[in-house]
Amino acid sequence: MNATASQDRVPILTAALELTRYLTPDERADLVNVSLPVLTIRPGPVEMSTLLAKYPAFGATVLDGLIMSAQLIGDHTGIQLLGPGDLLVQGTEPLPDWLSDLELRAPAPVRVAVFGDDLLATVYRWPRIMQGLYSRVSEQLHRLGAQLVICQLPRVDERVLAMMWLLAESWGQVTPGGVRLPLALTHETLGALVGARRPTVSLALRKLSSQGAVVHQDNGWLLLEPPPQPEHGKSRILAPEPVDQSISRWSTPAPVDPSVTYAELKDTVRRLRVQHTHDRETTAEQLRRLKTTRVRIETVRQQISRDALSRRRVPPSS
């Protein structure tokens, strides 16, 4: 296990946790002395199940640093970045084999606050803290959904620019010169984020830099051009509709009269019996013909053998 416990604790009111946004001022005042334990995760793989079992807890949240969640499906790896404010939880249901290749990795030291009995006791007394937790889950899922849409943009340079802006919405800094994204992401990591190969991402970054859309810095990027915008105004999201409204074997049939259904069932059984009898008789007749043919072939084969043997026994003429 590459996580180490420390004597540090983080106040539950800290902005990094964002758990108390829905509490009243009086409730916040009562929480001044409440804190959560802090763990430091060293660079390398992160085993959430081991971490949560060792420091009994049901989850954690990132305080400082970055964790990469990598998912391998087929021959392609996708990455999700988890930074300050994001939640780390361990699923209870086993994943299917084709989805089980999931890895968490810390590229640099990461500090996390642990959710255990301390938080459960606090939630018991101040239930609205759960609203803060649900809000964090919602924001994290919204960012993941946006990443899914970004991966469907037709041009890789649009994907890269949109992904940088998506990350900047969570961890960027507004400066007089532009929005600064303090993440030193490799081209390969960017490719895994947007669903593209590293050489293609390198070409896209070169294009964006030449256009003045982004400027590379030692520890990140400066974003100067806004993310892709709709060309024809805001598109309306259409409700899903089936292509064919007719009843199929996948649709729910309309209610029917049970007496009619029973009559149809009896008729079907009768027809199946008749068909079965006919098929059985046909098969028996084919077997009889096959047997007759087999006997005839065996008789011919024996006759040929006798004729060949008699020719070999005829003495040569004088």
C-alpha cells in the first residue's frame, strides 16, 4: 500500500471539501471543531479497496494533487482525471471481465481526506451535509458526461481545446492574459482523454498553438481562445423515439382476451402434433430407403471383390 497516515486533519468547513455549502450559518458555527483525517498517497498505483480497508472508510476526496483513472477496453485506454474536490469510492459489485481492467494511479504525491466514522457521525447530526456529497457526485458525473461528448467531436483539435477548457472549469485560474490550466499533461495523456492517438494529438496541439488558441507553459497551458461553439445556434435535444411503432418481439404487446389466447394455443399444439407425425413418418421412410441403398451397395461391393479374386485365380493359358 502506498498511502501513509499522518497526524494532519482537515476541517470539514474547508472549501476543498465542499460538504457544507447547504448548511445554515449556525450549523457551520457548530462544525468549527470538526475535522477529518488526511492521508498522503505516494506516486504509483492506488488500491482503493486496500486503502479503505486499512483506514476503515467508505470513501475519500482529493485535497491536493491529481489521480488518473485509466480504463482499458479492447486495445484502447481511456483516462479520467480526478483532482481537488473529486470523490474516490470503491464499487461493491464486481465488474464484467471486459470492464475489469481499471487502474487508479497517482503521478505525484496526493493528499486525500478520508470519509469514515467521523463523517458518518457528523452527517447523523447535520444531515444536510449529504446534499454537499450529492452535489459533488453530480458535478463529477456531469464532467464525465461532457468528456464523453467531447470525444465525439469530429476534429481532434476541437476535442483537445474543449478538454482543456473542461479541466480548466474545475482547476483553472483566470489571469489577465487568459485562463491558466496548471496541468502538465503529456500528449499521450491528452490522447487518452479525448479518444485519439498521440501523433494526432501532437498535430492538433501544433495547430492550436499556431492559431494562438493555446500557449504552452512550463507547468501547464494558457487558454486564449474559447471552446468550440455551435455553428447553428443551440441544438434541441430530441426525445428518443423508436424507428418503427409497430409491435415487435421487443415491444410490449397489447392486452388480449385470455380465451382467444387459449384457443390459439390449442390450435398451435394441434398443428405441431400433426407436423411432428408427418416429420416422423418422413424420417422413417428416408431411413428405410437409406438402409435399402446401403444393402445394395454392400452387395455390389462384395460382387466386385469376388470377380476380382476369380480373375486372379484363372491359370495362364498354355
